Amino acid sequence: MTPEPPAPGTAVPPPGADNTTAFRWWMPRLWVGQDLVGLVRLFTRNGFRITPAQIPVAAADLLYSVPHTGLKWLQQLLLGRQIARTKMAAPPLFVLGHWRCGTTLLHELLILDQRHTFPTTWQCVAPNAFLLTEPLMAPRLKWLLPERRVMDNMLMGWDRPQEDEFALCNLGIPSPYLSVAFPNEPPAYPEYLNLEGLAPKALARWKQALLRFMQQITWRTPKRIVLKSPPHTARIKVLLELFPDARFVYLVRNPYKVFPSTVHLWQSLERVHAFQKPKFAGLEEYVLETFERMHRTYEETKHLIPPENLIELRYEELVKDPIGHLEAIYDKLQLGSFENVRAAAGEYLASQQNYQTNRYELSPEMRETISRRWRHYIERHGYQSKDSGAALVADKSAAPDAPDQPPQDEIIVSHRW
């Protein structure tokens, strides 16, 4: 598929930064694990406006939804009562922060701890019956996934950590992520970003779905669950109603790097997982507005978290001293001894030294828009002046050949427009 030409001011990844070509037509899309009711509801809500070239994919998903529906009821019959009685092994740990703020890196580091568990890609793509299907099928179907993620070349696999928001989507729960399925339609379910204004019944259904999914994970692996889904950044009030003693780590990052990387993220996901050929109309505004809502809600609700259960961290500081800051997280949130994790974290970071970073271009006009629209965030977290000067380049401390430094996207300012 040939990408749409960018509009002036668009954050554009250079040739080679997009890994979508590695995703073959026969590979499963994110929605393949929905049951029949949920998938038909998704198609109906969007008027079945499916690009002709994607009709075979939609038809295959409908076909797959039939056994998923049957397996869903079979799992409920066999294990439903046991799952309902399952208690969390420990208060969950939520990694908060906007997309492309380093939450994936921190998630990867935290799950190195053998005392922790996490939602896998298989569990999030097929959440209706993964207790029955994952042990048998996931090891045999590795060939159905590309080796690396489409947006940033990070390793991918059925057993790799994944965002639980995708599990909610495949459980039939409304989510802003469903915009990826039909990107040319109005944004899907924006009210579910922060769960504000929902009817009591809808909110109760959302809470029940998340709790049930986490009970299933705990039933299989009774350990502390570490979750990473950026929308949770704006859901603190509801998360605390479910898990009053939950722990939270909140990451921030230079917004002039977050913006183009997030635009690229949605472009990559839409090219691969949409039932329409994406036009990317309004994508930049969507990123700008979502960022504002997410962090405004976080600032308004973070006081609800007991101080000892929250730690805030700049991504730039994390990559300069990942071991030191990881140890500080363990100490502040009382996660237990860090010594069991230190060696594993060092090995992981060493394995990332050859990671190839993405490069983006940002026009002066768009940079000015970011400065104006995200001014509160920029000032609140100290990204003005020297941190975000007129010409931004990749941090030298995160260069690919720097020792013990994980990947970081690179950004340059374009003067072509």
C-alpha cells in the first residue's frame, strides 16, 4: 500500500522507518479475537463502510468470530465460577503516560521481575477464551505475526507484553482504539478516554470487563499484574475504585518528540489494522486534542492516589540512568527487593544497544502549534527553553552506540514548508 502524501506540517517518518510492509495480508489483525456479537456491532456502527480490498479480511474475521464465540461460552462453563472467585495476588501496577513517552520501555523493564506478570499479545487479541487456547495454540502460531512491531521495530510475539486496552476492544467494550478499525469515520468513543459522562450501566460494564480480564490473568499466573495502556492515564478515579491500593508510575517526555511519533503510531496501525484505506484526515488534530484531554484529566485526578503509591518520571531521566530510576521506583512503590531484578535489567538494556531509532521531521509551523496547544504540559514538566529549542535533534545520551541506553525516537525540524 502506498502511503497517502503528507499535508503541510505533518510529522513524516523517513523511508525505512515504517515496518508495515512486514505485515502480510494473511496475518491476523487486532480485531480477530472478537466474538460474533462484538464484531457485528463494530461493523454496524460504521455502516459496513469497508474498503473493497479489505472485504476478505473482514469476512475472515467474521468467520473466526464464530469459534471465538463458542470458546467464550465453553471457558465460562468450565472456569467461570473459579475466575469469579479469584482475588488479585497483589495490587496492580499501572504504567501511565501518553503514547510514545517510553511506557513500553518501562513496561518491558518492570516485567523482568519474576514476581510480576502481564497481559500477553495472545491474551489481548483473544481475551474471550485465552485460558483454553493460549497454552495449545500460541506456541504453534508464531508464524502468524511479524518479528517486529509496525510502528517502532520493537520485538513482537504472542508471549510479548501488550496493552490491555486491546483486550477490552475484543471483549466488545467501547474504546477510542476502535478508531483504528474505521479511521475515516468520526473518532470512536472519545468519552471512553477518561470514562467521564458515561451512564452508570456503561461504566459498570467497563469496570466488570477489566476486572474479569485481570482475574483471568491472575487465575493462570497469581502474581502482581503490570499493565500499560496510555488511556489509563485519564482513568485514575475509576481504577482506584477497582483497585484502591494500586501503584502508578507516570512518564512524561519532550512533547516535540511525542507528537510526531504518535502521529506515526496511528498511521502505522491504521495502514495495517483498518478495514478502510486510511486517509489520515484530522489525525494531527486528534493527537493534539487527545493529549490535552489526557493530561488535563490526569492533573485533575492524581491527588486521589496516595502519595506513596505514585511516582512521576521524565523519560529523558529514565534513559540516562535506567537502573537507578528503576530501583527508585521499587523503593518508592514498595515493590520488594530490587536485587533480583538488577542483573536482568542490565542484560535487557545491553540487548537494546543496536536498536535502530526512527527519525521524524517537524515543521516550524507545527512546532509553534505544539508550543501553544500543549503549553501547560511544557511548562509543568520543564520542557521549555533549552529542552525544546528551535532545532531539536536526538538526545546524544540516547545515541544507538551509547552504552546501556534504550531506544529513543529522533526528530529534526523541517524548513521545507
